[in-house]
Amino acid sequence: MKPWKRIDELDTWQSLQNRKAEVLAKVLNPGRVAERTIPAGGGLDYSYAAMDADEATLAELGTMAVALDLPGQYRAVATGEVMNPGERRMVLHHIARGTPCGPVIKDGRDYRAFYESEQARANAFAEKVRSGALKGTTGRRFERVVQIGIGGSDLGPRALYLALEQWARERGRLSLRASFISNVDPDDANGVLSGLEPETSLFILVSKSGTTQETLANESLVKVWLSKAGMNPSKHLIAVTSESSPLARNPGYLDSFYIDDYIGGRYSATSAVGGVILSIALGTDTFKAILDGAAEADRLALEPDLRKNAAMMDAMLGIFERDILGRPSVAVLPYSQALSRFPAHLQQLDMESNGKRVDRQGNAVRVPSGPAVFGEPGTNGQHSFFQLLHQSTDIIPLQFIGFRKNQTGFDPEFEGSTARRKLNANLTAQIVAFAVGKDDIDPNKCFPGGRPSTLLVGDELDPSALGALLAHYENKVMFQGFAWNINSFDQEGVQLGKKLTSTVLAKDGPSDPLLGAYARLLGAL
Amino acid sequence: MKPWKRIDELDTWQSLQNRKAEVLAKVLNPGRVAERTIPAGGGLDYSYAAMDADEATLAELGTMAVALDLPGQYRAVATGEVMNPGERRMVLHHIARGTPCGPVIKDGRDYRAFYESEQARANAFAEKVRSGALKGTTGRRFERVVQIGIGGSDLGPRALYLALEQWARERGRLSLRASFISNVDPDDANGVLSGLEPETSLFILVSKSGTTQETLANESLVKVWLSKAGMNPSKHLIAVTSESSPLARNPGYLDSFYIDDYIGGRYSATSAVGGVILSIALGTDTFKAILDGAAEADRLALEPDLRKNAAMMDAMLGIFERDILGRPSVAVLPYSQALSRFPAHLQQLDMESNGKRVDRQGNAVRVPSGPAVFGEPGTNGQHSFFQLLHQSTDIIPLQFIGFRKNQTGFDPEFEGSTARRKLNANLTAQIVAFAVGKDDIDPNKCFPGGRPSTLLVGDELDPSALGALLAHYENKVMFQGFAWNINSFDQEGVQLGKKLTSTVLAKDGPSDPLLGAYARLLGAL
């Protein structure tokens, strides 16, 4: 790996310090909305008209993106260089959905061919489940599919499933409803199982290493539940794992589908981690369309000109907000109930990737790195935390997502407009209210404005748009990691907790008295 | 209302500026865990041992709490003074569950008696639904109850329902499952309705004013859905509203239950807004126990000594983190899957209450006010955003919640321990890892520690503990608002968006070209 620079090591960094937030009330107008809207793939457009960076700032950010060789670093990822230096691994999630820079062949393996062949096996398996050809212990067809996984094996696939559940139902493609068990809290598994019949339930165990504590504990609970009901667990379980894991080629599972160490958990939704359950629940065509949308966004992200590269623009504007304007959080606000869990996925994607304090050379990062990310769907958020977003002492940059059409057809008019039109009128109003604000003689009714936002907008939240949306954010986070010279693909910050947990669970309890004190308080001994 | 001071107007404010974060690795020990744990009601304990405020800081915060008369301001709330000055209203959510400072009688109305009588009517109605005495259009008993509401009419009641759904199921108290429709996005209502039968569905329309746009649009959609299926909507709908609303005493509803202007939306979970649906779904005894737990926490919050008042301590420590140590966000991390939506409720409660920039006298607040609040259940968060919490350039104070026992009984041992023990061993480990950290020769594997946290811990998440948990946070947020001299009970920040939305939805569209440009981009004309 080349000794890439951090953004604050560039000569232009000092001049960027002098850039101020543009006064949006003065500059935001219809012309700017038209000029600052660019394609993001899958039919989506990315609009950054309401971001408070002026033309000179954009020019400077563009120069810095070139100086940092952001597109080149992405090409290094996409061609299979070792871009996860801490773990000495390639980073191949793009290859799970395409070959933006051609094939990646190492040590005799063509990775695109490998991921495709696993998805082809998953497709064949999914068709057997959907058609009813594959049956459970008692000969009944499967009606529910349940993913057992945590972190990236849960958040991304769950967000994508929920994003398309109603879409697929309306189009007759929802053959099996999906559920998810993630938390080691047994109330999670018991809650999900209370709505299932053992006979008709198929479980997907997802763990790359095959050693994830929570996932194995939940598998064990589910197996006891199946056995107690007279089922043969091996007829109700499949695995998604790596070829070297104890779950691979194991007679305890109907089948196993493989990923490898080059697909990080939070980047795995377009691999078999998402592919198996989504193909079973929503159909193989649906998952294929997600991949195609993601691949289109990946191709667009190769564009070297910042003003034509939505993911890179989003990344650089985010760094301007975080490091220059000093804004430590980002709110993701999809005006789409189907995206209810998409912010939780982005929270992992962004915060686990860029919540770091040393760069790829092991030096302390000298500027703030990844922001805190949170969000809920609109209009719900308007009746909740938007108060703070509008009138707080702090400014939180906003990322809106919207669609022109519903997923479902039933939308009777009420008081002169459909609910869809009301929804999008609200989104329109919020963008403008945040940017422009409003004066009032009563200071409590005064809106300062100057709250910047971006907008990702498409016709409909269909599989292709969803795939592009997912990839847009993956690529944005990747570009930000490059700019901070952070390794966005490891997560050493999870290790200490794991180690201390083992100490608490050791036969004689923890020798450390502090761990002992908290373990006693929590009844964990 | 008295001219109360802002915390930064106190003489002691300057000396507080000199207080530094305590180095937790040096001071956190079992003795401190024992000393810094105090009761919070409902069987909960509040532990602030792992907060990085030293004894001198605590003493200073205690002095400031007295100087600001925080307990006195709470007594003013609880005795019916006009403590929502902007809207010139009393603030009576405490009275919905008790009389911490005696009865509140104004203009001939005894408010405790009024709220109790509404809950008694709700109880009688709930029993008729649960017993099957009340039936729908076709004579079948109701099997599902659906709340139509948004903001406080959705988040609090939904969080409480989910918190006790499995608890009630295991104890045979879950007579009807509950669902919630909130978003004006019609994909929300259509998604919920796809899992319901019109004949057996009872809807609760919740809107204090009776004019909430989203809620009325969803009611309209639900009524069309009921009518299309041959149902008489008025036999499937009840209302929770104010006595002066168009929904009150309206023949379109089976019955109406009343709240008033003195119960703010985000504080309404213990009023009929939460009481009707929770009593129907989980039983009247269950809701009564929630109220009793909340009332106990309310009584404890009257304690003038900071070191004996969990809610006030939590409030003052939060201000120390926010204003002195400069930490703008808080993460709420319940180690309980049942609390999956509790952070979303707290997000509204806190951010809508204290995300303000002018004080109660209309002056600009000169210190940062309410923080951004987000969170997800553990252990899930450990596999997601905890990376940033452990190793980021920023420090985010943490609020853990844990319980010693499961809600559900099925918890087979796996690899030598139950899942419950694994869950709480993880929580133990995280508190210590965040506070103490760990050195490593590899800077990427180094944990700086110094990440402060609080812990609310109880035996079991039962109705009483849940009520206390809810009230603890309500009171914490209230005390913080007092300290910042903010009106925590209004939400003027939601008004501008509403107004601009009407403009977009006007017959000829918006006259403002900027609104027009965004409305066109979003297809909202």
C-alpha cells in the first residue's frame, strides 16, 4: 500500500480552514437546485444545493480529492490491492456485484466468479424453498425464513428486507416473510420464535468466522426449540460462512454458502450474507436488481471530477462539515417508512468504519474523524427530534432521502391530496425551512436557518434504487476514510470488550475486582 | 413564573469551568461502584461510578442545583404553576400517575381525579375488548389493536408496548397484539394493514388537537380500508383527544377518552395516550403498575440532596459533560431487546424538550443546550457503532440500562452459561473497557479509556421498572431544562415546516420559487 497522505497534511489544508459556511438564505435558489444535482445510480439523483459550501470551497475540495488520489485509492480497492492494512486483506465487496475496474484474480481465484457462483447456488436453493420443493422435517413447505446473525450479518440485510417487503408483497414476490434474531438477550430469540411454527421455519445462520458468540448462542437456543417440537434441526438450518469455518460443509446444515475474509461485515449486504435471505424472501430477480443498482453506483464513483461523482462529493462535503465547520453528528432522514432501519445500517457502516483515531501509518489522526450518525424516517422525525435540528444551539447536517412514488398502491385522497403528496410536500418544506429559516419578533419563534442538507431522490424505492443507495453510502464512507487516511475496513475497537467478557464468564469469575463489582451488580457471576 | 436563572448566570459557573474530566482508570474501583449507586424507583438503581466527575465537581453541581432551585421548580410543576410559559400552560404529566406534592385543583377541576376518571373509563372499555364483550361489525371479537398517532402519540406508547410484549405474553396477559401507524407515508399504513383482518381490528386515533395532518390522513385511509371490506368504521374506531377537539363526543367513534393541554405529547405515555392501548393490549393491571413505578420515581425526584436524587444527578452530570467537557451527544444503550425503541422515545423526549436556543425570558442561551441522543440495544451495538465509542477522536457519554433476569423463561445453557449471563457479562465488560481502556504497542489496538457511562440496573424489566425508567428520563430532561432556563415543554421548532407544507399543498402550488423547485424535484405538485 502506498503511503497516502491525510487530508490535513495537504498544503491546501490551511487555506480550507478559512472557508466559512455559506449563508444559505442568500444563495439557495432554483438555479442552484438544478446545477447542484447529479446522478447517483439506480435512477437516484444526489442534490447538494442546500449544502453551505460555496463554489470556491467546492473547487478546493475537488483539488484535495485529486491530491489525495481518492479515485485512485478506490481503483486500488476494486483491483484487489491490500487496502485493509491492519488485517492485511483485500477489500472486495464491490466485486460481489460487479467488476468496476475489471476482474480480480489472485492465487488462481477469480473473485467475481467465486461470488457469482455462490450466488448461483443460493439462487438454486432459494428457488427450491420458494417453490416448496424443499420441505421441513414433517413435509410441510417453509413459510418463514429467519436470519440468525449480528452486526453486519443483521443490520444491512434487515434494512434491505424491510425496504422491499411491501414492494415485494404488492408485486406478488414475497414468498416467505423474513425475521431476524440478533441479540444475545434471549428475549430477542423468544420474541421472534413466539410468532413462528417450527415445522415451517427455515433458519439461516450467518457468521463469517463461525465463532460469533451471540450467533452461536442463538443457534443453540433455536436448535433446542426445534428439537423440543420434534423437528430435526439439520433440516431447518443453513449457514452463510467462510470456507474455513466450522460451519462449512457441516452435516448439521442443509447447505452452506460462502463468503471470505475480503467482505467486511458492514459491507456484506450484497454478498451471500444478504443474498441468501433476500433471494429466498423476495426472489432471486429482486436481489439481482439490488446488485445491478449497486454496481451502477460503483461505476459512477470512479468518476475523477468531484462535481460529477455523487459519493465523492458527499464524502468531501461531509469532511468540510466535520472538520472545518466543526459539526460532529449527521442525521439521516429517509422520507420513506420502508427505510425505517436504513439509518441503523448507516450508523454501523459509518461509525464502525471511520470512528478511528490512528491513521493507516499508525499516527494519531489530528482532525476529527467519522461523525456520529443517527436518524429516523420522516415525517415521524418532524414530530420528534426535528425541534433540536431547527432551533438548537448546535447545527447538525442533514441527509434527506425521498421518492416520488409509493411502493404500495392504496393511497386515497384526503383533503385534496394523496398521502404521498403530503409526504413530499413536507420534505420540500423541511429542506427550505432548515436552509432559509424565518425571523420573528418573538425570539422563541425565530428560525435561524443555515441548517445544511443533501437530498437523494428517486422515482420509487425499488430494488435498483435501493442497491444504489446502499452503494452510495458505502462509497462515501470509503472516500472519507481515504481522505482521513484511516483504515475503514477493520474494527479493532470491538476486541477489548470481547476479551473482558471472557474473563467475566470464566469458571472462577473475573480476577479483576472492578469487573467483579460490576458483574455482581448485574448478576453476571 | 419566577425569573429563574440560567446555570451560566450563577457565580459558581466560572469555577466549574476549571473542572476537568477525572481519569477513570485511576479512580474507578469497587468501593466507588458501591458509593455511587442510588435508588431510582421501581426497583431500579442508578450508578454513576463510571462518570468522570470528581467529588469536588459533584459538590459544586450540588450547590448549583440548590442555587437554581431545581427541586423547587419541579414542585412548581407538580403543584400546577404555569411552567410552560410560551404556551401559558400548566405541565401536569406527573399528575397522570400520582400527586407528588398533593392535589392540583384549578378552576374547580381536580386534575388527578380527572385523569383517574378517564383511565377508569379506559379500563372499563379495555375489559370489554379483552373479554370479547365488545365486538366488531360482523360480531367477531377484536384480536388486534392499532394506534394511529405520531410523535408522542406513537413513540412513547410504542416503546412501552414493545418493552412489555414478551413479558405479558409469557404471563398470559397479552390479550391483543398492538400495532402502530404513524408516518404519513402510505407505505406505513399499508404495511401494517397487510397483516390485519378488518373484522377483528380495533383502531385508536390519538391526536390531542384532533387536527394532526398525518393522523387524520391515516385515519381516512383506514376508514376507506374498513369500508371497502364491508365494515362500519364507527364500530372499529375510538379516539384519544382533548375535550374540545372535533374527535370528542363524535358519533364516528365507539368512545373517546380525554387528555388536556397540560399533558405534552412527549410526556403523554402515562396519560390516556399510552393508557388506552396498553390497557387493552397488556391489561389494566399492567398499566397501573407502570403508573405506580413512574409515581415512585417522581417522589424520589423531590429529594433536594443531589447525591440522593438519581434524576437530578443524571441531569447535572449531563450538563457537566455537555457544557464543561464539550460533549454534544449522548448514547442510550439498553442491554435489553425489549427496549429496542426506548432510545427513539428518549430521542424525542430529550431533543424536542431541550433542543432550544432561547431561555424562558427570551434571551439567547449562551451555553450549549440539549444534546443529540441516539442508541440501540446491546449487545447489537457492540457489533455496530461501539467502534467509534471506543476509539474515536471524540468522546460520547454513555447511558447503559440492564436487568438481572430475562422476561422470557427459555434460556438453555450454551458453552457453560445462559444467554442472560453472556448478555450481562458483555455489559460488565463494556462499562469497564470504556472507562479504563487498555494500552498496546500497536496504536491501532490501543484503547484510550476515559469514556464515561451511567448505569440504570434492575432485577427485571417489569411494568413497575419500566414506569420508573420512563419517569427517570422525563425528570432528568425536566431538570436539565430548568438548569438551562429553557422551556422544555413547548416545541415552536415544528411550526415553520407545517406552514411551508401548507404552501406547497395549496391549490396553485407555492408562490415561492425555491419551494417550487424542490416540490418539482420531489414530484409534490
